[in-house]
Amino acid sequence: MTANPARRSETSRQAILTAAFDLVGEVGYAKLSIEGIAARAGVGKQTIYRWWPSKGAVLFDAFLALMGGGPGDDAALPDTGDLAADLKTVLSATVDELNDPRFDEPMRALNTEIVHDAELAAAYAERLDLPMRELKRKRLRAAKEAGQLAADLDLDLAIDLLWGPLLNRWMQRGGPLTHEYVNALVDTALNGMRQGAPG
Amino acid sequence: MTANPARRSETSRQAILTAAFDLVGEVGYAKLSIEGIAARAGVGKQTIYRWWPSKGAVLFDAFLALMGGGPGDDAALPDTGDLAADLKTVLSATVDELNDPRFDEPMRALNTEIVHDAELAAAYAERLDLPMRELKRKRLRAAKEAGQLAADLDLDLAIDLLWGPLLNRWMQRGGPLTHEYVNALVDTALNGMRQGAPG
């Protein structure tokens, strides 16, 4: 049996993504280079440039790979019927990731890179941010239909109110990210969004 | 009368700050350089390096200069007694700034640079973020004492809920930044923080 080029190619691809993710955590985004990724992955630079235009693009695919390729068709936020509990579960998991040093630096790098790289920002929006936002919208829409949220609530504003404070606190290092913080955030934000909340 | 070295020095300093601010808006942060700032300001590179360790540090001082040196001793958020109206005034002014192309690029540069530069982050926290946060806390504390906010409300969480969604939407280009958005954000967030809001 001869070597399978498709399989060899996939092995290189995985090695490159793993190398990019590990390296950015070790040296930071500024010092991350295609050369460094190639050396760590044991491939030539040209192999990387054949598939990706920039180190930011490699890093983004490394993220998607880590998340199992981004949200799949059957992906969904938990729905136990208790919106507050479900949101606390989701945001607590996010906080655990943000507090994990293995994730912190690569995620900061990606989040700052998309600010300056329009092409990467478009890929990020299309493949990660918009699908995730649709999952959040879907869970909140179910709560709205169950009468748990005000009928005229703008779902994008609701998403901003639940996720924005957390992500902004993380990016600006504005305070500790704890499960207690998540619980207070979800309770206070939902208070303002309930059917019949004081206007 | 001989030339006044202190005045000449201050003139150079102002020229450098203006050049840094203008240039980052024109070429973006990645292409901003000490050389470029020096050429635009009509000074030598060494003059810049005598006062600042990095282009990020120059840009930060350019911001502070623009804001009149950062929040002064008598700075305060408006207090008409109507918390919602006051917050809408403040956040609408912020939205107008964020929508101004002259401010957008320099502010993005500063906000992403502090993520990667610990020294700049410390200066930013000490000279801008913490004083601003104290002004916000003071305004919210007055509302709490007037019984307009829940007695057990955490003021830092309240600040995150009011400013976090806006700043996160701006950084992630997650949607339009309008006065209507600000009004809905303030109303919904405050709903959840009122005395006697549903728990």
C-alpha cells in the first residue's frame, strides 16, 4: 500500500494548528511567526503559506479545530426551561476557559488581531461569531416565547447585556472573572429583561 | 531675550502628540513608527525616545492630552437627579466619539495595545481607567443613596452592565452604535438594578 497523500496532508495540517496554538501561548502573538510554527510542526514554511495567508489565519483555524470545527448544525445552548440556570452554566464555562492560561493568550491574540485585520475579522464573523450569536438568539427567543422575557425585548441587546460585560471585563482586565460574578451578572441582567419589569 | 528652553520643549511635546494622533488615524497602529512621528512633528527620533519608551506610550499621552490630561479633581458625571437621563447623555457622547473616524482608529489601537503591553496597561489603568471608574462609581453611589438603585447592588457590576455591552459591541464591530441603542441599553440595564426589581 502506498502512503495516502490526503492523510499525510491532514496530519501536517493538524500539526501546524497544534503548533500555532501552543506557540502563541508560549511566546505571545507579537513573537509568533510562520517560521516558528513551521519549525515546531516539522513542516516547511511553504506548506503553511499554501493553506493560510497569515499567522492570524492559522491561529483562527487552530481555534476552530479546538472547538470541533465551530458550532455544528446540531449545536445549541442548554435548554432546561430555566433560562437563568442555563445562562449561568454557559457563562461559567466561558469564565473557566478565559481563566485557563492555555486559552487566555491565544484568545486575546485572536480578539485583538481581528480589530486590525479586516479579512480575518470577516472570517471570524462568518464562521464563529455569527453562528454563535444565532445559537444565543435561539435560546433567548425560546424564553421570550415562553413569556420569560419581555415581548418587545431586542434579542441582540439582550445578548450584549449578558455577554458584553464579561468579555469587556476580560479584555480590559477590569476585575476578577468568577462564577459569583457570572451569577450576579445573569441575575441582574435578566431582572431588566423580564416580562413586566418596571419600565 | 533668549529663547525659552522649557517653552521650546513643550512645543515639541505638543507637536509629537499631535503627530502621533494624526498618523495613527491615517496609517493604522501597525504602520505607526517613532520615525514617522518624528518626521511629521519635525523633531529628531532621539527627542521622542528621551520622553517615551514606545509608540504605544506616545499614543497614550496623545489621548490624555486630548482629554485635557485625564479626569481632573473636579471632574464628575452629570447629576440632574435623573440617573437614566444622565447615563444616556454620557453614553451618547461616548457613541459619538466612537463613531468619529478621527477617534476610532487611535482608540482601537490603544485598546488592543494595552492587551499585549503590561507597562502601558498599568499606565492606562492608573491614569485613565481607574479615575474614570471612580467617577462612574460616584454617580451610581449617589443614585443608590437616593434609593434609585437596589441597596445591595455591586457598583462594579453595574458599571460593567452599562458600559461593557457598548464597548464590546464597538471592539467586536457587533452592530450599529446609535443613540437608540444607548437608550435601550440604559433602560434595560437599569430595569434590573432598581430597588425592588423582581429577584
